[in-house]
Amino acid sequence: MKGKLLVALLGSFAASVAMADVSTVMSVDIQGPGGHSNGAYGNTNAVHAAARAIMEIEKAIPSQKQCVVSGFTGGNSVNSIAADGHFKVSLNAKDDKEMATLKQKVEAAVKKGVDAENAFRSVKPGDLTGGVPAQVRFTIK
């Protein structure tokens, strides 16, 4: 039998089992200006952008046999606007071509989620807040 047996665990329950020849984990980091909830109300929020990105990923790749999002973290307190958001995306594919397609879908979904947060807060490229970029930005490794 060719391939790797992959088991995705969510909590303590086995979520899915799949055969895949190609697998990878992508790390998504989202950064924004952050701020205190009182003085910086209305700033873009990196955790909100990450959540929007995850919703877009789930729309683009609905199969848990191909895509599992995990390790969502970000922010630093209950009364602040999050300056960072992070999560991992595990991808499983039958071949390199399918993997390339899945990676493109993740990148497009993250961009769409980040763009939605910037649009919701009416932030345009080049806008500043407190001397730092007002836009939420992302990197994928």
C-alpha cells in the first residue's frame, strides 16, 4: 500500500482518517496595530482577521481529510485589540499537483479574510494609526 495514513484529531475524538502521498503544515501569522479597547476602538483586529481567514479556508476546502486548522492563538488580554493571530493548516493531498492547488486555496482564503477585516474597519493601504500601519497583514510559512 502506497501513501501515509493520516489521522486528524480534534479534541479527544478522531475526526478523520485519510490516505495521502503528500502532506504539509502551513503556519499562518497575522499582524495588526493592536491597542487598548478604549483608546484604540475601531482598529483592525488580528484575531478577527484570523477567524475570518479560517472561515474562508473552511469554505474553500470543506473536507477534513484534506485540510485541518489547529493551534489558533492570539491577542494578550480580554480588554485589548489583538495585534497578532496565529494558526496552523495541515494539508493532505494525493499528489504534488493537488497539494499546489490546496496551498493556493489557503493563501487566497487567508488574503480574503484579512482583506475583509481591513474593509470592515475602512482601512486602506498606507493608513496609519499611532504611527504604525493600520492594515492587518499576514505571512504564511
